[in-house]
Amino acid sequence: MSKSIRIIIADDHPMVREGLKVSLESEGLHVVADVSNGQEALEAAAELNPDAVLLDISMPVMGGLEACAAFRDRFPDIRLLIITMHDDREYILKVVQAGAAGYVLKDAPPEELTLAVQTVCQGGTYFSSSVAKTLFSEFGNNSRSVSSSEDILSPREEDVLALLAEGMGNKEIARELDISVRTAEAHRLKIKQKLGINNSAGLIRYALDNGVVRR
């Protein structure tokens, strides 16, 4: 991206915050504040107007999930990324439902953490590979819910939606499905129009609720 991405880090462990700050700034990103809970992150965001906020799940005063909901209401343009050691499906689903755009484990290498921040700031979603595997592995054998998307989306649109839900951007989808980037963008726009959903987090929630996976 042309300008340095401005980030707030919220974690109740000072050493973790410092480690994340060093990792991100070594990759050219700009940490404008590091705080110990979600409430402090909200206060800092009101003053500093960051591009993204990195949130731990378990924090005193206000944890990451509660903070996600508050940010979605007060600062909908700020992108939210959960950084945690929790790698179980219950937490991941709660994060998606709370409106976060990504979920990365704290032991991720600096380049992956940077990629995650860049991806969500460009409007995409990002899940660490192990997180994505945990989140989507159980859907392959699930039948569609009653509110199935089969009568709404075409088979190709369902393929695009499934890849969007896995965190892929338009270029990756185009490469995966052997279509042009412009076609991938058109499918994405059509899916949003058909479903009445305007953001990536909403598309992910829809895909999860309806068991939309690649065939």
C-alpha cells in the first residue's frame, strides 16, 4: 500500500505488545499506540484514527469480542484483526460473528502478520492456515440449512463465496477458478447484491450459516 498502515495493538501482556510492535514495524507498518484492553483501544482510536486494530480475545475491562462489537458500532471503517493463542472453532466463530475481518495466531511469523494486516486493510479477510482449516474442515460433510443459498446463487457464485469465506481476495479467486480478476470482482458484486450483504464479514457469516463450501 502507498502509505504506511496505522495500527493500534490491544493486549494485556506488555511483552506481547512489544513483540507485535517490533514485528510489524520491522515490516514497514506504523504502530501508533499499544494498550492493555478493548476500552483503551476505543479511546485511542477516537484520538488517533488508525487503519486497523489488533485485538487479543482475553483482556480485562473489555475483551476482544466485546471490543469488536463496539468498534463495529462506533468506528465501522476501522479494520479489526484478532491476534490470539486460541485455535478452536468456538472462538473463531465468535470472532467472525463479532465482525472481525481476520484471525491470526500470536506465533505467526512477522511476514504473515503483515500480510494479514495488509489484506484486511484492503477490504479482504485473513485467517491463519491452521485457523482456516479448523473453521472450514467440518463443513464438507454438512448438508445445507433450510435457508439454503442454492435458490439464490449460481453454482459459480457459490464457489466464489466459498473462496471469499476462506479469506481469498479477487486475484486469488481468479487464479483458483481460472477466471479473470474482473470476472471475480463481478461475481463478488453480484453475490453482495443478491444476498443484500455489503461487507466481507457478513459474507463469511452467511457462508458459515449455510454450509457453503467448494464442491
